[in-house]
Amino acid sequence: MGGSRAISVLNLQIWLFQRPRHSFVGELQHTFGRNYSERSEYQSLVARLARNGVQLTPFQTQQLGMYAKYLRKSGVYTPDIVKIFSANNASILNCNFSEFTNKLDQLVVRYGIRSKKLSDILTCDPRWLRRSNDEINKSIDYLIGLKLPSADIDKVLSRNPNILALSAEEISDKLDTFNDLHFTTAEKRQFLLKSPDILNRDHAELRIIHKYVTLKFNLSHEDIVNALIFKYPFPHIFNRFEFLLKRGLFFGRDKRGIYPQLNQPSPVRVVSSTESSFLAEIALSDLHEFEIFKKAVEPEMRKLMKPLLRSDRKDMTRRPHTDEEEPEARSPIWDYIHKKYGNSDI
């Protein structure tokens, strides 16, 4: 059977199981155990390889077995190995095996990345494999320079593997926003530990969120960090806080920095609870009233989001509105929100 011949998923599976011991099945049976190839995860792996157009030549089947054996010896559990190949088989198989093992050995030995977190990194995002070891070292060393505990490096990387694809300069540029907003190094560490994907957020939007919650509700940086407010889109934050303010249930902190109402909900509960819990337990309202309210405050939210719209559409030549002007009949703000957040709770 020629390697270039088109093989259906079913025929491919039959062909693979009929191959001799040194074939793909033999490699995986030796790696995973003879009975493992009968499990659904293995069938999913074979089907995924075929759908992705990976040509299973003898060399490639041998490569796949080599990678699987290496990961097994590194302490990655068999189900995680199947997930890795199902998610990123083409990217991994296209890597030089020696370079691949060197990169993983470096993460495990030099930075103490645990095998479970290693599988998370490989499953989520393999783009960092195209970078050199020196570039990867500089990126991780920059995080360590923020006094990020070595024991927590694997947590940060597994939650946001995109960091490995960023240079130290790019990470620094992304964190400049927090410097401009006067967050301390300790607070930046907390952001990276609790929600490292914050580096992927639109930082123009983070500035709008910061200005809104600090000026209108006098929330402290501690409140912002503990509630992970930057993790949520501005419409989500705006609608919830404004709804509670209208109902007299949340006023933020006063000028002395304390909450005037002892029974008002914490910012953590306001932003992190599900919509049903927010309405029933915090806002003491229902979805119908909340939807009517969101439509009523939409013009105010559009006005606050104008800087975000301008920064996101720098190529637009039309003149932006001034604060005194009324928005156009069909302002692009709402289109921007739905394009960016879909049908989320906004």
C-alpha cells in the first residue's frame, strides 16, 4: 500500500491493525500496553491523524512511537499522551526529535516543570517549540526576575502556554500597562499566578476597566487583583456593577477606602458568579429586568468604550466623535462588542 494513496479513516484503522509488530500498532502497543490500542482514546488518535492529513509513512510511524516513548519515560500519563497527539500531532511530528527532547528536558530539569503540567503545555499550544532554547530561557528568566516562585512557574506556563511563544521584551511590553497603572511588582505576580492569560487581553480595555472601577467605585488594587476583574470583559463588569448600583446594593468604597454598607457583596462575587446566581442571590432580580436595564445603559457604555474602539480600529479614517456628540444611529461599538465577546454575558 503506497504512502501517497488516499486512505479512508476506516481503511486506515484496518490497515494499521494489520501491520506487523514493528509498525505503528506495534510501536504503540509496546508503549501503551497491548490492550491500550483497543481503547477509544487510541481510536480517536488514529481518526484525528487521518482527518488532519498526516501521512503515516513507516518513518512517521516510527517517529510517533519515539515521541510517545519519550513522554512516557518523562512521567506523562498515557491518556495525556493521547491528548497531546490528538491536539497537536502535526506540530510535534514536524519537530526535530532531538530538539524536541532538549526543550522538554530543559523545562523539566532547569525549571522544575512537573510532568502533568508539561502535558498541559504541549496540549494547549505547541508554537513555542519553534523557538530556540536561549529564547525560551530568556522568557522564563524574565518571569523569575519578577520574583515569581520557581514552584509556580509551571502553573503560569500551563495556564497560558502562549507566554513561551513571547520574547522577554514582548512580555515586558505587555506588563508596561500595569506599570502605568501603578500596580506593584507583587500585584503583577498575583495577576500572573491567578490569571496569566491576562497578557493576551487588549490592554486598552484594561485601562478603561481600571478607570471605571477606581473612579466610580473607588476600588483598590487589592480589590482588582483579588476579584481578577481584568479577567472579564468591560461590558460584563459595567452591566453588573451598574445594575447593583441602581438597585442600591453596591456603592463601592467611600473616600476613606471602606465599604459604607457592611452587607454589600464583594467585587469577587459580583464579577465571578454565574448569571443565574448573580440575579437570584446578589441582585435579587430576574433576567427580564436585567435585559431591560442593559439596553437602557447601552449608550453610556458605548461612550465609555470609545477609546477602545479607536485603538482597535486605527486604520479607520472616519472622524471619531467628541464626547459632546450623539452617537451615530448605527454605532460600530455594539458590533465590536459582539465580534469580540460573542453572546457572552454583556
